[in-house]
Amino acid sequence: MSAELEDVLVRARAFAEPFLSSEYLDTGENMLEHADAVASILDTMSSGNDVKAASYLVYACPHLNRPREVIAKTFGDEFASLAVETNKLVEVQRISRSAALSAQLQDDPRAQTENVRKMLLAFSKDLRVIMLRLASRLQTLRYFASVKKEVPAVLAKESLQVFAPLANRLGIWEIKWELEDLSFRFLEPNTYKQIAKLLHEKRAEREHNMHDLQQQLQIELAEQNVHASVQGRPKHIYSIVKKMRGKSLDFSQVFDIRAMRVIVSNVADCYEALSWVHSRYVPIASEFDDYIAKPKSNGYQSLHTVVRDDQARPIEIQIRTQAMHDHAEHGVAAHWAYKEAGAKGYVGVSANSDYDAKIAVLRQLLAWEREMSTEASGLLSQAGVDASKTAGKEADALFEDRIYVLTPNAAIVELPKGATPIDFAYTVHTNLGHRCRGAKADGVMIPLNTPLQNGQTVEISTVKEGAPSRDWMNAELGFLVSHRARSKVKAWFNAQITHESIAKGREAVEKLLQREGKTAVKLEDLASDLGFKSAEALFEIVGKDEYSLRNIEVFLRPPEPVMQPDDFVLLKKSRAVPPKSQSGVLVVGVDSLLTQLSKCCRPAPPDPISGYVTRGKGVSIHRDDCRNFQSLVARNGERVIEVRWGIQKPGETLLYPVEVSIEASDRQGLLRDISEVFAKEKMNVVGVQSQSVKGTAWMTFTVEVSDASLLKKVLQTVKSVAGVGRVRRN
């Protein structure tokens, strides 16, 4: 180790100490003590002083106004980048845990957890960030265990579901096992204690037997000219529980409770040692695995076998070389070299140096991300095949279709690849997108159509009141990539068109009310009486010229009484009315007898009709099938007289009001669509009554006809309108 790198560690601790010595993490642990412990863990992971120095600078970042500039000036750009990026990830995970507890950041906390996993991958181009986070999380769990404090369940689950699998993918077994055991201890304390008790009960006897067996193996292998180091293997409670649950085994059936490692000098000696072990003890064939010939996906290599000793007790034996053992213990950290960089200070291993090792790591992380995506979507394991085919691509292909950027508060935003600051703004909040006028990426101003990069921190500049630009919808200018942003901008412009239509319709309706002298009419009541849900709904279709003002005009003008205020008066296009009958009906044998059309059945030619002599109101004309008329006949049959429809003079057109009842599923525009049918058939609508209950609309239209026989065809057309159920003449 160079004196310069050793000095970096000392200087970093001295730099951070004033900031950290009196500060505490959310867990209650002193920051400086936490950083010291993280540096110690990194030391066991074969990390250099440069990475250990970064563990202090990470926690100093929140206390600096411009951490990147300050750290870069003192320690160099590489240190500054590592510290700032790691601090981002610290904040991301803290916010994620808060979101899981309060559900404020996202509706589904699981989605935020998934984003944390993906952000780990997003920062994987600098492996040191992940190494620092693994060490920090392990220390946090150790702290909770030492002070016997209750661990938040979300933190323990995140450790078990995110950090331990990550350590596994990187092959850092010692960290992985301890993370699993500690997380499991906090999540299932009773089960943990039960297994720990079972392990402890026969611990002395087991260790004595294992010590004897260890010495025996080492001596006998030496006699076979195989120089080996034989060690006992630690017992990991979580792995024992997983095996018991996965294979439905009893504790006594778990083979690796008694286990040893045999470390030899070369691969040939591995197989030589295996041959001797199998000849000396009885092997269990089904429990043999050759991970040397066929390594695990994360590069792990070893021979695994289970044999029975002289008392028929199972023993698991792992045989490997020293290099394999180093990789198994510390994974990629075992061969990730950190080198002195001369005058520039820290350099480390970038994507340009040790490129093959870098790609190997990214392959593991890519496969891990694919597996998680498959599990989350419930797809079949074919995705794993696809992942293996994709794994050989370059590091830049890690995120082929999406990127992950940060808000200034370190919340994660997922975007399609090529997304711009405007896409980002609309993803965060629709109003932020509307008011967006500028953007910064990592503190640098960028044009609004600049594609964002993975891991950038994006800040949006806004105006107090703003609207999207029509240029944003121009695909050639490249302002919008995401479907969400495009739909929000399009919806804004559509809303503007709607507002203009409403304003136009309101103006037209208000002018009509002024002409008719009806300015006291409430607009909401008018809309409701016409069958609209609101006044704005009426204004909108009037503004779009989809509803005639004539309908409102007719509704506002009460019919002119001919005889009495409550009598229905015939509306007609021609004022030429025969003096004999204002109703167009002749009473047989009587000239100029006063007649009126009954409101109950609304007769119209050529309906079969009869007359009923009323007291003081002349003859009331009914349809023969009218129930009211039939009731009158039953009581006073002597009052019934014969009547018939009169013959109209040339050029004379009498119109008769008839009522049509309609039952339909209520929807926007239903009244308009039905009114259009009557308009196309040249039937004037003189009255509409509408009521809607629980999604069903009941409407009664009063229309004028000269011949009721024409109504049948019109009713069939009305029935074909979307949503209309029953249609009948009253």
C-alpha cells in the first residue's frame, strides 16, 4: 500500500470528524462510529484505503453546501463522484423506506422498492458505490443487534430482499450470509432462536467430532501427497431454515450442519482430494455438485459432496483452490484492484480498465434485474433464458428501454430511454410539466429537448402560471418521448378547445334569454330541464353547434291558451283554421260544436277517435283505446258521440302534439342524439321532460305530427340510438 493512499484514509477521517462526531443517523447510531465500522467491514472485503476513505466522505456530503466541489478540491474528482453518488443512494433508500411506511411517495410501496433495486443497477457502473452500501447496511444491522433495539420491518425486509441478493450476485458470500442471518433474526425472532438453540444443544459434541475429523482428513490427504488446509465451515441459520422449508426437511436431515472446507493448491488436487474422500467415506450420490466444471452464474467454483462418516452421520465437504476460496468469500471484491493514480490521486477501476471484469459484474446484475422483473410480473422462467442471451451485451445496454433519474429530493423517476426534462416534469406532476420553462441536469442548464442520462439529478425551472407550447407536440423537435407527457399536453389543448366552446355556448344562451325576456331563469335549472347534467354541458354542445337554440326557444315559450289555461292548445304551422273546429275534428250531426283534444291520450289522425260530452267544456276527443275514455264510457255511456277527423283545405297543415316515452342508459349527449333523430324527420320537439336515476334516464318528448302513422318509423330510428332501450307512444 502506498503512503499516499494510506494518507488519504487518515485525511478523509480527519476531514469528516468535525461533521460526524456529534451527528446521529436515523437508526440512532453515531455517524462517526458508523463510518469507522463501515471502513472496518470494507477492510475484510479486501477493499483499499481509497474506498474506506470514501465511507467517511459519504456522510460528510449532507453537511456541505457544495459537496462535489469541496471534496473534489481536497481529494480529487473521483472521490467527489463516489461520495456524492453513494450519498444519493443513501437518500433514495431512506425515502423508499419512508414511502413504504406512509405510502406518500407512491401509491404502491412495492413499486418504490423495485425502483430501489433498479437504482442499485443504475449505479453499478461504479461497483464501489454498491460495496459501500453493502458494508453500511451490514453495520446498521450489527448496530441494532448490539443495542438490542427493534428493527423497522421495512429495513429488515429491504436487507433480506435487496441487499443480500445483491451480495449473492456479486459473490460476496460472507456479507450475504451475515445480512441474511441478521435480517431473519429481526423478522422471525422465534424461529431464529429455535434453530439457534438446536445448533447450540449439541455444539460441544459436534465441534469435538469435527475437530477430530478435520485433523484426520488433513493427515490422510498429506499421505496422498495432497497438501490441503482443512477448515470447519460456519453454520448459517437462514440457509438452514431455507433448506428445511424448501425441501420439507427436519432439522436432523439438514446435511450441512456438519460441514468442512478443503482448500488445495490447484484444480488437479481438488479432484484428487475428492477421489480420496469418496474412497474413504460413503458418498451420497444425489448430493454431489461440480461447480468447477460448471461454475455458478456469479462465478462461484467449488466441489460439493456429502458423505457419511464411520458412525453414518452426514458431513458436507467443499473442496476448492485458494483463489476459488477468495472469490467465494469476497466475490468480485477479491480481485477488484484499486491502484495508485500518481499526481491525480485516486483513479480506481473504471469501465475502461479491467473491462472484462466490469462486463462480468454487469452480467450478474443484469441477470438479477431480469429475474426480479420476471417474479414481479409473474412470467415464466423463459425470461431467464432471454436474460442469458442478453447478458453478453456491452455495459451500456444494461438499460435498453428505460432510465432512472432523481428529483432534487432523491426520489426516483422511471422514464423511457431518450426522455427529456419535459417528460421528467410531467411524470413528477402534470402541473409541473405545464409550467416547465427550463431544466438542470446535475446542476448544469440543458435545453428542454436534451435526452436525460441514467442516474442524473434533474431540477425543473417553472413559471407561476404557464401552459405547454405547441412546439412540444412536434415530434421532429424531440421535446416529448413518453406517452404520459404526450397525452397530458394533448389533453391540455383539448381542454382549451372545450373552454372556448363553453364560452361561445354560454354567450349564445345568455343572448337568447335576453331576447326572450327570461334573464331571471337559472342556467343550471334550464340545463336540467332540458336533460343536461350541468349548464356547462349545455353550453358546450351549443358552442359546438350540436344543439339548436330553437329547442331552448320553444321550451321557454309557453303554449297560447285557446279555451282554458289548463287546456292543451293545438300548435300549427298554418293559421288557417276551419271555423267549425279548432281541433280539426267534426262532430257527426252537429255543426260548430266546441271540441278539444284530450291530454291523456293525445289523439292525432288517423287514430280511431270518439267524443265525450263534458260539462261546460264541449266535446273531449279521445283515442278509442284510451283507458280514461273507456272508464268514462263505463260510467256514462250516454255521453259518447260519434266524431271524425275533418278534411283539411288545400294549403292547410294542422299539427298534433303526441308524447313519446323513452327509457335509456344515461350518458353524455343522449338528449342531443335523440333530438337529432326528430330533427332529421322534420318533427318539431315542443317539450322535453327528463329524469335520471342510478344511470337510467326516463324521457318524455312532445313532438308535433300531422299524421300519427308516420311516427312508427321514427320510433324505430330512435330505438337504434346508442343506449336507448324502450320507446313507445303514450
